[in-house]
Amino acid sequence: MHARHRRTGQEVAVKWIRDIRVGDDDVRAVVREAGCLTACRGAPAVLQIRDVAASATGDLFIVTELVDGGTLRDQLSLAVTRRFTEPRARVAMRQLLRGVASVHAAGVIHRDIKPDNVLVGRDGALKICDFGLATPAHLPFPEEDPSRVGTMWYRAPELVMGRRRYGAPVDMWALGCVMFELLTGQLLFADVETEDDLLREMLRLRHEMEADGVAAFKGLPSDLSQDAGDLLCGLLCFDEDERITTAEGLKHRWFSEKADSSCR
């Protein structure tokens, strides 16, 4: 919800968590979310936390900056073709890679990257938000059941296979799913309904990528550049140890000065 600071008059956004009790799992979740947001303070492509407050009735409030331009999902819906042009997708992906790089540099894994969790400012700047599933990346490894982490269609293979030891590469896979969605207007695994179906589709995609490269992806624009396809394959590498990192992604030739000139 929206609110206004009484003293400064500044507009903010407030996440309201009702009726929290001491020792409740919800308390730990809110503390973790606020801690992860605080760790990412100063990152330009991450929603900025302002404060955490509590009421006498047991409610908690996470106060953040207000970004009122809708979400990346909204932007996709508004696009005439329901997808972004390649130059527009490149601008968005660079911002997202920078944002996730800041999250990882802060020692945090977001674990729920998707267009719905990316806010769009009035100037077009993107802000990664909703750190409700974020977790510190340091040992011990996250203890949650992997099947409860993230949104199914953006969940990395290691999570789908039930692996409890995982790290930053889960966010990179999700970015690959987002990139595919920006370029096509469709979910990468749109027809799957269960974890088993999803894993079968992932294994099929891995096999086809090994044989055909980017041609394994159906629905991509026919004029998509080779560089875009190369980055997409790097982000959606089945093996987490070979999946591209944020640093490698930001240095990728798709983001070269020459490529940038085509979207001006």
C-alpha cells in the first residue's frame, strides 16, 4: 500500500504483515526479508528499504521507496506484440543483470526472480523487488524444501531435482527464463503443470540444446542476433557449474557498445 511520511511528506510503499506473534515463522521470514533488503541498500536496480516498524497489535511493516510504474509483467502486457523488441530486451536485461549482481555481491540469493517481481519506474528504470523468499547465500545452506522455493516456471533444475545445496546460479536460470519471456512474450515452460513435467521438459531442452544450440528454443524471433541466443543459452545451461554468472553476463558481447547503438 502507499503511505506518506508525516514529517518529510515523502511517499513510500508499505508491506503490511498482520498479526505476527513472537517466535512465529512469519517473524523470522520478515526479519530475513528486511535483512536481505538492507544488505542491498544502495543498489540502483533493487528496491530500497526505508524502515521496519511494528504496531501494538502485533502487525509488522516493511517500508520501502515507492515505485509506481507497474511491473515488468505489466510492460509485457502493454507491448503491442506482447513481447519486447531485441533492443528493448537488451536494455532490460542489462539492468536486471546489474541488479542481480548487486544482490549476489551483498551475499544474498533472491530465489524468486520473475517479471512480476520487477518494478518499473516512471523513467523506465527497473527495480527488483519482493525479497520474501530471499536468503543469505553463506553457509549453512538454505533449509527450505526446494520445491517451495520460487515460482515453478522460473525454478532452476537443481531446485526441481530437490537439491538442498544450491547458490546464486538459481537466480541466473530465472533470468534466462525472463529473457526468453521478454523476447517471445511466452513462458519458457508454459504447458507444464507439475514438477515432474517441468523436469522432463528441462531434460528435453538440455538434450536439444546440446544438439542444436539456440534452435532448441521455440518461438524466438527469426531475426534474433547470434549474440542474444548465445547469452540465452548461457543463462539456461542445465549444469549450474557451467551457467553464466552476472559478471560474465555483463561482459557479454550482446551488451557491447556497437550493440547498444542499435537501440538509440
